[in-house]
Amino acid sequence: MITGRENLPPHGPFVLVANHGSHLDALVLGAALSPRHRERAFPIAAGDVFFQTTATSTFSAIVLNALPMWRKNCGPHALADLRGKLQEERAIFIIFPEGGRSRNGSMMPFKHGLGMLVAETSVPVVPCGLVGTFEALPPHGKLPRPVRIKLIIGDALEFASTANDREGWSQIAHRVESSVRNLAGQ
């Protein structure tokens, strides 16, 4: 069930942000997008998980349209490249700022990378709450279970006047995390 689809901006660039409980999450967020949005949508995926083998790399790049983010050696240059792609190509990014999937179903604190992408830009950030994906396919699960999944799409947030520095990134992370927690009921 998807609610709040009317909160999606009519065109990119924008960033969809949600809690992360399952490998199903990017698929659920992508399902909320119109066909014209989907061709510009890129889930930002952990390179150390989704781009380690030829098979997972091919699936991630072709089926999911995912862009890799290498968590261990990701520097400011990698985020600057993504920030440029987001704005110049009017892309739509799907991001899970917790930095990994929940191991117990509860949200973890958001990391500052989201702020590095959107601070001092007019790129809208759309907070989303996912309910049921953890139960449908928890981290230790191999196959999805039949569980009702809900996606609640909140009002877009903008951070054009938030400083592009560590303090601003932290403010963005906290504000978006609070919105996502409210939407997901956490």
C-alpha cells in the first residue's frame, strides 16, 4: 500500500529517503515512481554488497539501475560526484542514510552523507516511511515472506539555506531522520 504519492515532485532532481530494513526497500520505493521517473531513478547501493561479483554487479546495475557507494573508502570526492550527477542530470536518488539495513527492525541514526548531497541546493528531499519490509525479508532471510508492506511518502523538504558544512549536514540528517521516524511509526 502506498500513501502520499502526491508528495512526489513532478520531475527530478529529488532524493527519496527511507528507513532501511530489507533488500526489498529500494524496489518498494521504485514502485512508487511513475514510469517517467523510474528511468532517472538510481538507488545508491553499498558497493561492498551489490557490486562484489559479476552476477550481483550486473543485477544491480541493469535491473535496479543502482549506483555503487563504497562505504569503507568513500571520500568527499565520491559524494561530490554524486551531487553533480543529481543536479546536472536531474536524477532521482533513492537513499537509506542509516548506512546499512537494520538488524532488529529498529531504525539506526542517519549519517551525514545525505546532507553532503543536498545542503545549499534546491533539490527536494522526500522522506518516506517503510513498514513491513523487515518482516517480509529480514537480513538473515533468503526469500521474501508474504507480508503487507506500507510505504508512506511525506512532504518534500528543502535545504537551500542550510550550510554545506559539518553542522549543516548534521542538521539535515536529524531533520530528515525525524520525519522518516514519524512516517514509519518509529
